[in-house]
Amino acid sequence: MSERLPDRADVQVGRAADDTLFVQLAGDWRDGAARPPAGEVLDRIRAARPFRRLVFDASALTGWDSGLLTLLARIVRGSEREGVQVDLEGLPAGVRTLMALATAVPPKEDARTPEPREGFFARVGSDALAFVTSAFELAAFVGETAVAAARGLAGRARFRSGDLALFLQETGPRAVPIVALINFLVGVILAFVGIAQLRLFGAQVYVADLVGVAMVREMAAIMTGILMAGRTGAAFAAQLGTMQVNEEIDALRTLGVDPVEFLVLPRLLATSLMMPLLCLFGDVMGVLGGWLVAVPVYGQGSTLYFNRTIEAVGLAHLFVGLFMSLVFGALVALAGCLRGLQCGRSASAVGEAATAAVVTGIVSIIVATALITVMCDAIGI
Amino acid sequence: MSAPVTPITVRNLTLAYGGFVVLRDLTFTVQRGDIFVIMGGSGCGKSTLLRHLIGLQAPAAGEVRYGDTNLWDASPETRGRLMRRFGVLYQGGALWSSMTLAENVALPMQLHTALGPAEIAERVALKLALVGLSGFGDFLPSEISGGMRKRAGLARAMALDPDILFFDEPSAGLDPVSAKRMDDLIRALRDSLGATVVLVTHELASLLALGTNSVFLDPESRTMIAGGRPRDLLEGSRDPRIQAFLRRGESAASGAVA
């Protein structure tokens, strides 16, 4: 059986009587068939003005779908505007029913009050107010966590030890490969760049000092901290955010469980314990990265390299680095949990919470670095 | 010994999100043993009202009293103790997704009672059996159907033998047979535990069959426009909005409703 080719859709516009316009629709008006564009049809109707009535004839119409409905809706709307009476009798019954249905419920006038576009100063103002509110929320959260932590130290905090074990595993051993890789690379980069400059002074033997002190005092902590912000901070935010969306946190509250004690404390504890260990590991990997550049590539002596490293890196540097990593671990957990608990009630809100957690985590790491550096300077470490 | 939790007296309650008023001037009383229905069209603020009653959101004005205690004037400890006397079934169950059903039901008991693990396990098995989920204790919420999650949520809501049970749309998403079973369960719990039930719903069949008292919320006027037994409202109310709601928009002459 041969396929019927679609009839070419066509529209004729003509005058029936002096003030009546008839519009004859013929052929196949479905999507996929060649149809006159809506604009053209409307122009032809407009060109035939003035007329008082508009009548349709669809006897030769073989098929229609939403495309025809939208065109007819435009014609009807335009006619109403001009005060022209429209007679839908000539249209197929299905078309008439659908058009009646679509116009049955008038559009809700104030369904959504369009937000007036704020001027520049208005936006600056509302952003400033939002900033103040978020600063308060942050302070409140830090306070609640401090109270929960105090209860924890007193041994009266209530959370599941299974949760703590899980988070220790997630934030610690699972993170080792990437921490190793990143810190190794940082060590390599520092050594490469360092040697290139030190050679100018014949001082390339001090590359061990450079890599050692830089990694141990600052770089391992910062790189690992940023890694954790992306890896763990986002995870915490997503976990808590999804719980928020599912009303699981409400369920905890109504059952008398403090969400901060139950959810935040084990996470905070886990990252605070694991970060210094990861940082230590990162220190070693960084020094090894430097070794790779100094010894096999630039031909320095291996023993010399390690001796210089040990001499240069004193306990002070080590403790500063480990202290910073402890602080960063806590900040990352706090940022992740805060954004998770502040999460809105939709899937996109969870995404925003995860993003915000990473940004907040990284920003607070940088601010903390600055503060700690100033402090160390003042103390003279 | 501990202060009675019923009746729940709500006076001049106004609920708002920031500057936007959701509902105002609500005054009603839930008596002991009532199956109290909070009903109204979509968007009238039923779930918001529920959140204010169970202690999740503070009202903009007015008071919520449990017996003699004002929920929102009380200290956080008193409020916490009060909140433990009720059980809440959230829409969808709100089970903690990283814990099994047994762990979900056990957690309130572990935190608020001095029972040992063996006793808790026994009670958990009992609660799960009451809702027809015997043997499903080791399943995770993601491994069971929506209806089963609701039932598990109910088991958890009952964990501490509460005096008041709050249900947020218990029949939503359930097929007619399961919805009827849920209704029967609610009635059986009320009768056997002597609990008071507050039900947020717009399932006509359920609320007409179960409800002994109600409050009807109107989204247009943003306040309550009726109260009392839903069946009485169906037969006696002259308000066209209430009639349209309770009769699903059909004319009063058609009679046979649930």
C-alpha cells in the first residue's frame, strides 16, 4: 500500500458578504506538513480589514494538531482586540472543544507578582543586608557547634559511633591517593621552579630547603585543605542538603535529636582527626616530589638532599603546618555542614549547597592562612 | 506526673514566612481522643500549620497550648520534652535514608529511653509488625515501595508510644486499597493506644470516614472558615466553598459520597 503524501496545507481568505470575512482551511495542518507560516496567515487576514465577522470553513481540512490551535488562538485574540465577532462553527468539533477548554479558566492575574527589577543601589543594599543575615547565621551555627562540641567533650553528645567510623574512613584513608598525587606534584613544581632560579646564584643545593619548608609549613596544609573542601565539604553539604529535602532533619528535630549533635559533630570530629595525618603524609610526598626533580633529573646527591631537608625543616615549621591543617579540617567540615543545613527544598538547592560549601570552605581556608601567618609573625615562629 | 498534652488549644494563631502571611486568626481546640482533620484546598497552608503545631516553626502571632503549656513560650528543654510526646508521620515517611528500617525505629528508643539493645529490638519488631512490615527490619528505605515507607514512618512515629499522632497526608500516593488500610490502622491506633490524632489531608473518603473534628482552611481569605465534624459539615454547611470541597464540586443533589 502506498503512503499517502500529506495534502498541502492551504488557507484561503475571502469576503462572503460585505462585512464578513471567511477563512477556509484545507489540507493537512499537522507538524511535518508544509504549512503557510502563521505570520503570513495573520497578515492576509489583517490586509482584508475592515470586517465585522470572521467565519471559518474547515470542510477540506484533513488533519490538525496544536499548531493549528495556536494559530486559531492568535486569530481569536486579535479579533477580540479589534471588536470582530468570531464564529467557530465551521471548525471541527475537537478543535472547538479544546479551544473552549483552554479559555475556560481565566489566567490568574496575580499568580506571580513579577519582581520589579531592582536598581543598582537597591541591589547593593539588599546584598549588604543578605550578607549581614548570613553573618548572623554563621555565628549562630558556630555557636551551636561549639555547644555540641562541649557536650561531646563531656561525653554526653549523642551521635552514632558507626557514623564517626564511616566518616573517618571517608575523609582519611579514601583520600590518601589524591592527597599523595597532588602534594607530590606540588613538590615537583616547587623544585623545578626553585632550581631554575637558584641556579642563577649557584645555590641549587638549597632546593631541598625550599621544597621542605614550603611544603611542611604551608603548601601541604593548603593543598590538602582545598582538596578536602572540594571532596569532603561538598559531600557533607550534599548529604545534609538531601536530608533536608527529604524532611529527614525535621524528623530528627521532632524526635528530640539535635541535628548539630547528631550530624555535624561526627563529621567535624572525623575531618579534624584526619587532616593532620593527611597533611603529614602530604609533607612526605612533597619532599619526595622535590627529590625526584633534584636527584634523578638534576643529579644532586640523594643523601645531601635529605640531609638538607632535615636541617631546614624544624619542629616549628612542622607544628605550624599541622596546626593549620587541623584548623582547615574543622573549617571544611563546618562549611559543608552549614551549607547543607541551610539547603533549600529542591534538587537544585542541593547543588547550590554543595557549590557554596566548596567556595565557603576555600575562602575560609585562605582567610585562616592569612590570620595564622600574621599570628606566627607576631609570636616570632 | 507529667502535664497532660491534650487538649491542644490554638488561639489567634498567625503563620507567616517573612512578611508574607500564610494564615491568620486561627482558633480551635483538639480534644483528647479526637481524630482532628486539617483540611482545605491546595496551597491553603495545611502543612505549614502542622509544622507550627509540632514545634518546627515559631508563629508570627498567637499561641499553641498543649494542656496548660504554651509550646512557644516554654524553654527549649520543656518544648523538647513536650515534642517527645507526639509522633509525626511526614509525607513520604522521611525515613533516615542511611539507616535500615529497624535502625530508624530503634533510634528514638535508643536516645530517649534506658532500654537495653535486646528490649529495643523486641519493641522494634513489635512496631514493624503492627504496621504489617514484619521481617523488613534490615531493608533500607530505598529498597522498599512508597507505601511501605509510609508504614515504616508510622512505626517510627509510634516508637515512644506517643499521646498525639500527627499525620501529614497519609494517603497521598497510595492506591485505594492501601489508603483504606491506612485509615483502618489510624482508627485502630486511636482506639487501642488512646491517642489523639491530627490529620492533614484532602482525601475526602478518609476525612469523612475518620474525622471527628476539623478545621477548614481557605486559601483566598487565608483563615479558617469552618470547624466540627466533617460529616456534619457535608450535611449542614451552607458555605459554597465547603460544599464544593466536600462534594468534589458535584451538586448537593447527588448525595452518595463515600
